Amino acid sequence: MDVTEAVRVESPAPTAKEIVLLTGFPGSGLVGSIALQYLVETAGFTHFGNVTSRFLPQISLATNGIAQAPVRLYEKDNFVAVLADVPVPPQISYEFAAALIAWFSKKTTITDLVVVGGVVSGGEGERVFGVATTPDALEKIKDTAIVLPALSITGVSGSLIIEAQLRGIPATGFLVETNFNVDPRAAIEALKALNSRYGFDVDTAPLMEQADQVEAMMHQLANDVQEQEQSEEKPISAGEQMMYG
């Protein structure tokens, strides 16, 4: 497959001649999606383009009644954010990443490609792990993220970093440990890393309130499931067997 056939980009070129390309796709904990969605809304990014593919789930999410493309492009100053509502299937992660970077490389110069996502570590907490494709880029994030001896980056995030490296584009990854299906707290740590590295100064307090609500809901759900399981396991005596008609 020609990689250009994998992705359809309907967008004008970014306004800036040189850009920092931020990417966040649904993955572990939805960390990348939550962090970039919050950044785009809070920091005042402007929507300027859309991305789709016949290989992506054909879903259009409507916000306040307005339908949206599954992958969208936003910009502010020299920052461009790629925000996705749907995951990229593993079997096309290479084609999708290569086509996306190829399109941007024709329209502008990528000075830094940033991958934001989650990683399941098995540990507790939300540590931020950092990776980079050049020693210089790695040096710039050492005060922001933990550099491990080895870290596996899979899916479209890994494909983006590999493609950037092959093209000689500096790339940085902020991977936050998570053990939940939806993890706003991990997303907050990702935003703090972006604040520190790129000076966004985004207030994460409102997102923390949402995190508390999500956490409370998850605890309630876990309690409900546990109570249901205990109820189903409880022996029923003959006197308790009733039928109502």
C-alpha cells in the first residue's frame, strides 16, 4: 500500500513555517486524548483541518450538535496538535504515521514531534517516562521526565517516533504510567510535562476536579459489582424462594 492512500488530510497548511507537532491518540488510560483535548480547549487552539482514513473506525462524534471528523488538526502560534477520538488499528499504524508526517513535511518544517500517551507499568502512581530520538532532545526533558534503561512504545505512537527518526526529525515522547481505562490523573501529569517543556502554563485544577469525579464513579462501580457478585453467591434458603405474580 502507498502510504499516501492510508490517510486523507483535508486542511490548509499550518500558519507557522516551523512547527512543534503534538500528537495524542486513544491508548492506555486515554492519556494522550484527554491531555491534548484539554490543552486544545484551555490554551485557545484553533481548529484548521481534518484527517480521516478508510481504515479508521467510521465514527463521527458530535459536540453541541456539530459533527466532527475522527481526527482533527488544531494550531496556536507554532504549535500544531493532532487530536484523535478513535484509535488507529495496529495493522495500519505505520502507514498512518508515515502518511501524516509526509503531509506535514510537505507543508511546513517539523522542529519537534511530540508523542503523548500512557503506558501500563504495573506500578502505582503516575510517573512520566521520557524518550527522545536525539541526545540533545533527551537532555531537554531530563528534568521533566524519568529516562528508563528500556521502554517499549507500541502502536501509532511508536510508529510516529520511528518515522520521525528515519526522517531526521527530532521527536520526544512523554509516556505516563497508568492502570485504568480512563485516567485523567495521568493526563494531568502529561500536561504538567508539556507545561514545563513548552511553557503552556495550562491550569490543571479543573481537570483534577473531573479526575476526582471519575475516581468516585469508578469506586462506586467497583462496589456495585462486588455487591452484585456477593448477592449472586449468597445461598438461598427454601423460605427465601418466592415468586411474585
